[in-house]
Amino acid sequence: MPGTVTKVFFHEGEAVDEGDVPVAIEAMKMETVIRAERVC
């Protein structure tokens, strides 16, 4: 399902740990958070 990134919770260069929420997307009027699967 296509969606739009509505929020970005990290800045470029910041460490992202497993389970963190780096972005939120919106599709069909519903907002969904995307969790990191691994450390980046």
C-alpha cells in the first residue's frame, strides 16, 4: 500500500538501535510507525 512519510524522528548521522522508531508513515488516513529491525 503506498504511503507518505509524515514524521522523521532521527537526524542524519544519529545511531538507531533495534526497536527504535525512526519514521512514521500515513496511508489511507492511518498513521503507522516503522521500527528498526537492527542497529544502524
